[in-house]
Amino acid sequence: MKKNNDKGEFFIFREKEFYCGHLWEKGERDNNEDSLVFWQFSKEGKIKALAMVCDGIGGLSKGEEASSYVVRQVSNWFMAEGYKLSLQKQKMKLQQLCYQMHEELKKYGEEKGIRLGTTMTCVLVDTKKVVWAHYGDCRLYLLKRRSVQILTKEHQKVGKLVRALGVGEWHLFSSGCKRIKKGDRFLLCSDGLYRNIKLEEVRQWGKRAVNDDGEANRMLRQLLERKKHLNEQDNISALYFGYGKREGKGKV
């Protein structure tokens, strides 16, 4: 699945091991400056997956072009060769790619006389482990039946972004690693979704049984309605994905 209306982009490619729901809403803005991708590959019991949300920086020219560029570059690399590598080698190659993208965005901006940049939060899955790479203020949650954990920390100072691709000095991405098991779920989203949402609300979502694409999408649509009730003006983009079915009963 691919969509690129209203600027920005999203791509969803799925097989059977993971389910994935997605949101890609422009809210009250003229353009959707967010871009996202979910892709997975499975063979002989081994699973490789990529999930990423990029939020083009509001107030800078062509924020949607920056986020789309980063999603395309990382997706093309991952689908061509990245999925063949170990997580450690993926992380090293992604760091190199991020440096190249940062420099290319700055060069393009200088040539056009504009400034453009994007946040990036990327999740790489290798069977029973995940590694994430993070710039900016998107957020990654790990949801379990009895707990929820925020795996990323916003790169902000006094409410302003201090780290992004294409803007300012080059920085290495923040990263982390976790072991996963069947039933674990992840919510990867732009700040338009999590802003003004309390952690306890997210914890309640983790108690619900979500085992397929349809249920994941219904969950996200409920979150979207909640955000509309809170009069959110920003773009709202998210991926809600999980590994296999979780034992137990529940309704969304």
C-alpha cells in the first residue's frame, strides 16, 4: 500500500508475522508533513521488519519533502540490502545513511535558499530483538498487558527541537535495544498523537487484546477521535504493530 496525497508519504507492506495499523492524518493543517513506513520480511522462522515515522519540521520550508526523502532513502536501503544484515550491522549502516541524508538535506536547502528538516524514529526488528534509532520528538512506546514503557526521549530544550536531520550540526542518533516476545506491541507516533495524552491512557490500551490489522486500525481510529475531542491541530501519524497473537481475551 502506498499513499502520497496531501504531501508526505506512507508505505505499508505486511506479511503474516506482524500485524500493523496506521494513522496518517493532516489535521487542521494544509499539508501532511509526516511520512511513515512499515515493511516486513519473514523466511524459515526468521523475521526482519522496519517501522519508521518522520515528522517534517513545521515552520521550515518543505518539511514534507524532508520527511518523505528520509523515509524513501531508509526504505530503499532496507528492502534492497538492510534486511539481510544483523541488527548491529544495520545500526552501523543506518548511522552512515543518516549522516549522508543530513548532509544532502542541508546541501539541497542551501542550493534552493530554504531550510528543511525532519525528525526520525526508526525501529529495526530481527526475530526476537528490536533496535531503534531516534532524532527529534516522535515517540516509541512498548505496550505489554500490565505495563507500558516510553523507549525514546524527546530531543528538546525549552520546548524547542535540538536534534533533527537536515538542521544544524550533525549528531549521532539516540538508540536502544530490547528483546521482544509474542504479544508485545509497539506504538510509534508523531507528537500530534501523544500530545496531551496521559501515560495512564496508554497503559489502558495495553490491556486490550489487539491481534490483527483490523483491530489495530480500530484502536488508532479511537485515538484519533480522542485527539479531535482535544482539538488537536497538528498532523497525526502513527503505527501500531505487534508480533504474533497474545494469549487472553479482550475487546477493542
